[in-house]
Amino acid sequence: MKRNIILIIGLIIFVMMTGCGGNKSGADPAGVSENAGDIGHTEDTENDEDTENADDTGDTENADDTGDTENAGDTGDTENAGGSVEPESDSFEMFGENTDLREFTAQDYYGVFVSSSKDPDKLESCKERLEEAGFIGSFAVYTPDFDKLNPEPYYAATTGLYTSEIDANDALSDVKDGGFTDAYVKHAGSYIGDKYWYTMHGDESIELLKDGAMLRGVSVSIPYPTDNEAVISDLIVPKDAIFDKSANMSSFGNYEQGDTPYEWIVRNHDLMNEDIDQYLKNGPALSGVFEIGLDNNRITTYYGSYWWD
């Protein structure tokens, strides 16, 4: 009898140590688990059930798949998706050629100067005499625009700005031989003004965006004739760009009262495709030399529109 009782007690102890309720080995069995790498309903798993941050099908967040997703790179109702969405100018750097304005401010210039005055009108007769002597294209420099010239506002008549002092002195010899014996070469320094020129020859470089217009491959330079090469760049005309109050609006073809530069560009862009005769009525409005203010690649202000010779 005692022997049977001892056997029964031993059997019970054996079952308790090895039965289905325990897992002393530390293995993760099938079923509901946390941080498991196996099948079943899990959290942070790589399976095919309802998951968070998954790379699979189903209702997911931050997924690269179909369905209603956020920040997705696929089809469906998406936000910030890479589908056929008209680009905004905020993402301009992704597809535009950036203008580094330091390319302009790093360049030194030397001018051949003939006369100066605080009143630019008083230089008109000097420029006319230079033109008559064969120095076509003579112009006036606003001295605060250059860091080595007088910071006090003066206008100085010149036959040209040169990137080489040797070239400037060669030009000076011709100017003196032309009768302007008081002419001299002066180191003008770097351009520090706030206006620039861009040049366009046609509409083929314009793309309309959701919040602006892109001018592709235009020539950008300081607003003075020089022997320096222009920088080829892409510029953005945002919807909030303005025409300066000093701008002669009659030089902007097909301009209508109250237009912003963006609206003016869109109108002419449409006319080129729909009514070319109207577009060309006063000359190709989108072609020419335009004086602008820049904030990096964004045009902030239009000051003028000019034709090149």
C-alpha cells in the first residue's frame, strides 16, 4: 500500500514539472506574443497579420504599398506623394539649377572712368560725347554698388568695366587717344548692389508651377555691361513677386493694370500658344533683359524690361 502511494506521489510531481503549463526553456511558442519573430497576432513583427510599421499589405502607416497611406511612394490617396503632382517652388532645389550669388560678389572689376556727378542727368552730355567718339554703350555706375568706390551716392561715367586691370589700361589708352585726357582707371572692387539682370530669348525656358513660374537656363549677371561671363541659372517667379513702383510698365508687353509678375508671365505664356499675333503686338514680351531683385533663386521684384542691341 505504501509503495503504491509513493509511486502515485512521484507520478504527480513528474507531471507538474514537465506538463503543458510550463516553458522553462525560454522558447517563444506559437500564439500571442510580444516582440516575437513568429506567426500569430504580434506587435512589431514581420508577419502577414494586422501590423504597425509593416512592409506588407493591409491598412498600414508609413508603408510603401497600396491603400490609404501617409508619406507613401505609391498609388492611392496620399499626402506628399511622388505621383503626378504639379511641383511647388518650395521643392525648387530638387529640380532647379541654383544661383550662387557669391559668384558675382567674388569678382573684382576695374573701370575706365571719365566723369562723375551726384546728379545722373549731368552725365548725359558726357555719355553723348563718348558715343560720338566711338565708345558705344558708355554708361554710368552708381558708386555704392561696388565696395571699392565711393559709398556716398555718386554716378560715374565709364566706357566699361573689366575683370582685368591690364584690359582696363588697354581700354584707357584708346579713351585718352579719343580726346578724354582726364580719364583714369580705378579699382571698383566687387559688386555689392541688390539688383541683377536676367536675359531671355524666348518662352521655351518657362515652366508654370502651382505657386509660381520657373525660368530655366536664363543668363544672370550684375546690372552693368562687363567682360565677365553671365551665370546660367534657373530662377523662380513666386506668386508674391512684385513690380517696383519705379518700373516703366509700358515696357512689359501685354501688361494689365494690377498684374503681378506671375500673372503677367502666365498671360503671355498663354498668348504665345493661343494668339501669337497679340503676343507679338509690341514685341515678344517675355524676351529681353529684365532688371530684378533676387533672394537666392527667387525673384522678389521687377524693376525694368529692356531690349538688347
